[in-house]
Amino acid sequence: MALRANLIVIYTGRVEECRAFYGSLGLDFRPEQHGDGPRHYAAVLDDGLVVELYPAAPDRRTGRLRLGFEVDGLQGLKAGSHVLEDPDGRAVEVLVRDAH
């Protein structure tokens, strides 16, 4: 059986701040809205994985989550593994590959 993730939805009370943070890692977010649903952002990675940022409902906690991304070079970070924190305090592991 082959299994592959195809969607990650991050709920946040800080949509614009998270868009800037994850955008700085290379995710290219586009605005979306489905019917009467909330306006949100979606980015599609090269392998087809969709990462979405949705506004969190005021009566819901978003919970803890740890994410990991691998990138080819990233301004301000040397090659290797780094753990960053997004605007909501989630741990985001970033593996920076040497751009050469």
C-alpha cells in the first residue's frame, strides 16, 4: 500500500503572520475561498502536497503541531537542521540543504 500526505491545514488566529512566516520558507500562498467558507490561503508543493492556512474559530484552540520542511538554501540559515517557531508557537523543523 502506498501512502502519501496530500493536505495539511494549519488553523491560526494569526493568518497573515503565518503566511509571512511560511512564505519565507518558500511556500507560495494564493488566496482561496470555497463558497461561503472563510477566506484562506493555499500553497501547492512540487509533489502535490497542499498546505493551507485557515482562520481559527474563536471558540476553538488550534492545538500543538510540529511540522518539518526541507529546502534548497534559505537566506539567513546555514545548511543543516534548524528548529524555528511560527507565530503561533509551533515548532517548525527546517532542513536546509546546501544550495551547491
